[in-house]
Amino acid sequence: MVDYRSVPTGQFAFDFGEGPAWNPLTQRVSMVDIFERRVHLFELRDTHLIHRDEFATQGDVGAALPLADGGFVLCEQGGVFLRDSEGNRTAVCELPVRGADVRFNDGKLGPDGKLWVGVMDYAATEGRGSLWRIGRDGSAQQLLEGLTIPNGLDWWQNEFWFVNGPAEDIHCYHWDESGLTPTPRRFDTNGTPDGLALDAHGEVWLALWGEGRVDHFDSSGAVVDSISVASPQSTSLCFAGPELDTVIMTSAQFTMTPHASAQFDRAGDVFVQRVPQRGRLPHLDFR
């Protein structure tokens, strides 16, 4: 097992950094600061992140997913929106769950060209969360219900790996155009799971909230590598760079006391680690 110690930018202290995403066409890494309602864009130069731009959203933003044309799919408290490269916005649909106390959480564009995204309430009430598949025409299909914090998600062939926090495990489903079918496969996580990504071999890399690390699981569920993050609230990750061998990890200050924040001066920063494994190209199509 290899233990890595990631490098912070030393420049940022996001309240709730989340959802890093790599766009190989624009050569930018993007990420959100959920409750600050900001999307940040970085250039990755070797293993250094350089902040190049940012823009505001009109509501708390659970995910900002890059598109091939340089635009974004924005999952905001008020609904799903398209933002083009000039900053023009178009509404796709409202939140599929009604209520002032609900919001989008983690989301990704899937291999089917749809937006897969979780909905939860602000209090993270058990049973009020759900997972949805949304099309560019605004159509919405509920895939899972009775969740708490719908979180990390990714696909490998016909497998769909998914986190329903704060339960300390990851579940595998089979997916197709009709929906999801549970499978017996699951991994224990030894900590509260958050965002995840699958590498080029279909193995899971998982950020652990409250643990300050990202774990790499092999196909049997054993942890074979671990990346430490000098911020206890590690939130998510993506593979980036020309070779997809650089792991970008976000973190948060959210829920940390002033005493805890003083102990971790890089809380909320963004972290970088090069690894021998390779990630996969993201899905940049929304239809």
C-alpha cells in the first residue's frame, strides 16, 4: 500500500469546495463552492493549479458540469440551467422535488448523455434524499428514493457505483436505459464516504469526509493506496491533466469550529497528487 501526501495550493479556503471536474478540451479544472454560490476554474500546469476565472450562480450550486462547447450544466437550488461560454443562461427544469428546504447535491453527466444528480434537504434528513436522471429536454426520472445524502457516483460499463451518506459503504448497481438494479457488490469505507471517481481499470477512488484522505480500492474492495489531505473535510476528486494521472481533491471548512480551523490552516483548500494510475475522460455531452 502506498501512502501519498497531497500538496495544497496554499491559496484557497472554500466554505464547501466540491465537484472537481476536468475538461480536456478547454484544459481547465472546475469546481464549486456550494453555499458561496461560485464556480471556480483553474489551469493545471504540471502539478500546480492556477486560478484563471470564476463566476457566480443564482442559487446554492451542488454541481457545475463542463460541456464540450465550454459551457456548463449548473445544478442550482432553483433548478438545472445551461450556461454557455459567454455566460448566457437557459433553464432546463426546476428541481424535481418541491420545497424551499431541498437542493441538488453531487451530480455527473453519464454515459447516456443524461444528468445524474442527487436531491436532499438542507438538514440531511434520513429518507428525504433521492437520485434523478434528467435530460436536456427537462424530463426527469427518479432512480432511487429513501436516501439521506446522495453523493459520489460514477460508471464502469454496466456498473453504477454510488454513495448514500453517511452510511459507511459504497454500493454497486447495474444500470440501463430503464433504471437501476441492485447487485450484491458493496465496499465498506472505514469513514464517511463523499465524492468518488473510477479510474481506467474501473477501480474506486473515494474521498472520506472527516478523515482528510482519499482511498483507492481494488476490485475486491481492499484499500491499496491512500492520499492524505491536510483538511479533515475532504469532499471529492477527479483525474486531470494530459495523461489523466493527476488527482485533484476538494475540501471544505463547513461545520468546522474556529478551534478546528486554527489547527488545519489549509482547510477548504484544493489539493493535488500525481499517481501512477490513470483516470478516464469525462462525459461532456448533455442530451
